[in-house]
Amino acid sequence: MSGLEDLYREIILDHYRNPRNQGELETPPAVMAEGFNPLCGDEVTVHIHVEDGVIVDMKFGGHGCSISLASASMMTTVTTGKSLSEAKDIIYSFKQMMSIHEGRLEEGSEETGSPMAGLGDLQALQGVVKFPVRIKCATLGWNTLEQCFEELDSQ
Amino acid sequence: MSFDVSVVKKDFPLLSREENGEPLIYLDSAATSQKPQKVLDVIDSYYREINANVHRGAYRLAEQATTAMEEAREKVSSFIKSDRSEEIIFTKNATESMNLVARSWGESNLNEGDVVLVSSLEHHANIVPWHQLAESRGIEVRWIPLTESGLFDLTDLDRLLDGVKLVAVSGASNVLGTVPPVRMLADAAHNVGALCLVDASQYVPHRPTDLAELGCDFLAFTGHKMCGPTGIGVLWGRSELLESMPAFLGGGEMILDVTKEGFTTNTIPWKFEAGTPPIAEIVGLGAAVDYLESLGMENVLDHEKTLTSYALQTLSDRFGNDLVIHGPTDVSVRGGVLSMCYQDVHPHDVSQVLDSHGVCVRAGHHCAKPLMKLLDVNATVRASLYLYNDESDVDALADALEATGQFFSP
């Protein structure tokens, strides 16, 4: 079973079995976006309620694989309560982590200033990089969150 | 007479590959087939010994290349029991073959309000070209519904055929395994003055193909699903149709004459083969046909039927309601394509665990999104059987599925 433990870390399985912040918010005042992963049929919805530039509430929903749902669940716990600019920084760091070549995985984890620092539990998704086909699953919720931000900007 | 699958397996070098000491269990032949050494040798020796451009060369090497290519055409022609090799057109894959019919025949024969009848289980290659014609020429795309078990529901066939100019269906489904009654549909099409096109990508590699029996007017299939290389597809068409159709791609080879004012087209099949053909791939396809003929397609079919029965039985015995296998259960109307949903584990996760056990399957919509919607799923896990698979492969699949269950719901 080589490699499976790299991908499906305990915390990921936990978020998959016990998703946090699953559901919807009333729109308005919340905004909503839907994301799709055409490769395997994952679909994720994200609702966010922003007041005075702070994400006061966030919910996610949809149908998808364990990686897409766990990642979305973890996203809601990490970004709720943050300001829009803090949330955008976290998204950026997360995507940086997802784009690290698997050969460089060992280098980065302990350095400060590297993408992984400050991501906390999200670091568990690091292993996804070894399975490139699943990267789109891990980033789906995050891309959908960015769509929410665009929705807000256009209002 | 049947073949010995343990001997057949050894013909395929990739199948003896191991990962972490475990053998590769290849169950994705519906996506692409593995290649026997004989096919690899022929492609290699083509480039080493007789490579030259075809049809024009004035030297012996070019004649040898041309002969090798046209001999392969004859082989493909006999393989599907066509008696006119000029009815065999080489394309790059079945998708291109379908598009050739849509553009070349469709654009000059279909007008606003004309109906193309497809089925609800089609691959996108037999859907999108017709949607394109709907956009450009205002045709209507109509759908044959399916029964609960994935067979064609033809109770309303007369109404379905109203206004139809082309019936375009799969010879065998790449998701459900369903083998529709093509002959009946071809006859019904002809009765209303329509033509019949068959997407035979999952048919020709798996069972004896006889054009007279099928009764269709166009047949599309692809080399890489029948032990041949990628990059080579086939369109068979009735010569009177091909002769009446305008050319598809324009360029060299497909012309007789070109002036500053215009051009005249070559005779069939070359009218539809613009540019330098994939010569090595064509020769490789010829070698694949030789290999399949040496096994005998009746034997290939028998083996697959038996193995599919074993798979359906084994999976049902071991998993019961935990494993839903879509499509018909009767192996006389279904091929060895098994699309499955396991408990509530997402297909992507199932295929990940299976991969860690060396079992290669596909997860996704299999280029059949309208069918997925009908089945009310976003994706399925698909295992597909071919002539080099045996019961131990099915057992390995079952073992890996069990491991999946343990992993996600311990």
C-alpha cells in the first residue's frame, strides 16, 4: 500500500468523514460560487458572508472525492474569521504548496518563509503533490472561494 | 477451440511489469489496449528497413513502404469482411472518423430540421459533432432512451425515427458494456430513407465484425483499442456514399490536380487521406490485425464472455449491494466493460486505492456525461476486460476493492 498514507493523512480522512461547516448561507447577504473538476466529476459550492472586509461565515457543499471535500472543509476552518486580504494570503500559500515539485518536498517544510509555514493543518495536504492527478481535487474548493471574492468585487 | 490466456499474456511485454514486487493488473483496455511484441517489432522494423514516403516514390524503398501500407489496408478490409479495400479510410482515431462523416456527409446532406438519432449512452465523439451541426445547420439531435438495465428502449422506435436522416449508435458501450441491436436499427433506418453510422470502437476489438451482418453504412473504429498503435483510426463507408461526399481535409495526396483556380479530388480512399499518412501506425495496425486473426475473434469473444460472467458473479458474491455494477447482466447483450459504484466511496478514491495495489482502472465520466446524468452519478469506476485478462485479474480487482472498503470505512 505504498504511498496511500502520504495522500490520505489522518486529518484528511477526519475532515472527509466529519466535514466542518457543511451547508449553505442565505444569499444575499452571502455570495455563492460553484466549482467543477471536469476530470472526475467533483463539484463544490462555497457560500461566504463578508462584513467590513472580514469573512464572518463560510459554508461549503457539493459532491466530490475525499481530497476535494476534506480540502474544502479545512479551507473553511482556516479562513473563517480572517480578513479578505489574510484569506487571500492563505490561498496563495496553499497554492504555492500545491505547486511544489515532489522532489523538493523534503526541503521546504521546516523553513520559515516557505509556503508551508503558517498553514497548520493544511500541511497534511502536502502529500497530494506526489499524486499530480489529485492536485485539482485539492485546489477545487480554494479556486471556488476565489470565485466568491470575484463575485464580491463585481458587486 | 479456445486460446490459452496464460500464453497470450506473455505476448504482451508491458503486462510483465511489476511495481514494488507486485504485478500490474491492467483493467483499462476500454481506454487503450496493450500491444503484443509482434506489433512492436513490425513498427520498429518499418522504421529500420522500409521507411519512405508513400505513393509517390520512384525508388524501390518507396515502393516497399507503399506496398506495406496498402497491404495493411487489405488486412483491415478483410478483418471487417469488406470486399472493397477502397472503402477503408485511414484517419488518426475513431473521433476523427466520426467527424469526417459529420463534416463531409453531414454538411452536404443535412439541413435545418433534419434529425440525427443517437442514443443516451453515446461517447462524446458520437454526440459533439452532431451538436456542432445543430449549431451550424439547425439539425435536431434526438436520443434513444435506455431501459433500467442499460439496454436501448425501442418501444417508440417509429416515433423516434420520424424525420431522421442518420441513426448514429455505438456498436458496444464504453460505460455500460451494452451491445445494441445494430442490425435492427440499420434496417429500421434504411426503411425510413436514413443512413446508419456505427461507432465500433468497443466492438471491433472484442468480437468478430461482419459488415454484411451489421448492415450499417459507415463504421468507425480505432487501432489503439485493438492491440495496435495510437494515432491510427479507420472509417469504413459504402463506396457509393464515399464517392458522392466532398473531401474532408484538403492538401496533398487527396487531389488529382491543383491549379491556381481550383482542384479535383483523387479517387477513394485517398480522397479522404490528406497529407502524409501515419505509415508506421498503419503498418502496425496491419500487424495487430494479424495478431488478432491468429487468436481468432470468435475465441476472443468466447473468452471475454466467460470472463465477464465470472467477474459479474465474483463481484456480486463478494460485495452484494455494496457494489453497484451498471448495465445489463446478460453477457449475450453486454461486453466486458464494468462501470461500478462502491458504497459511497468516490470513484477517484477507489481508483487511488486500487492503484496502490497495482490495479489499473479508470474513474470519471468516461466521455459520456449525458449517460452519467441519466445514471444520476458524477462518475464511476470502470474496469474493462480484454483478451489478456484472466480470472486472477478479476480476483485481484475484488481483493483491492475489499481493501478500499477497509480503508475508507474501517
